[in-house]
Amino acid sequence: MTNPVPGPKKLTRSTTDKWLGGVCGGLAEYTGVDATLIRIITVVLVVVGVGTTLLVYLAAWLLMPEATPQDPWTPPTTDGPPAPPPPSV
């Protein structure tokens, strides 16, 4: 059996790991780094006074597409016959 080749990674905003816009969560999913570390670095850069950090974050929020949500959980299906009725008392 051969495994399907995964497509290229896409930089998208996270729909599951987000606080404000999902930018840091999406960047974390893309790079494989913990999202908390990326958030801390972002906050430190904004507080220290690197004003472009806030502009880059806002631009990323506007320009990065939102990730498509995972398939919602569906109950398992049975292939066998229906269950027998419960016994009567």
C-alpha cells in the first residue's frame, strides 16, 4: 500500500487555537512551534515598541485565509443488523 503524498502546507488562521484572530495559532500550526511561545514573542515585541509588529499582525489577520474546519464528529455507523428490543418487565 502506498501512502498519499500530503500537499504543501498552507499558512492559515487557526479556527481551533485562537485568542483574538487566530494568527498566532495558525503560525504555530505552520511552523510546529508552541502557540504560547509565539504569543509571548508577539506581545513582547508590541510592548517593547516595535510598532510594525502590531501592523504586521493586523495585516496578517486581514490577509491570511481562515483554515477550513475539520470534519465534525459524526456518530459511527453500524454495518450489522439492528439491535434486539430491550426485554420487557
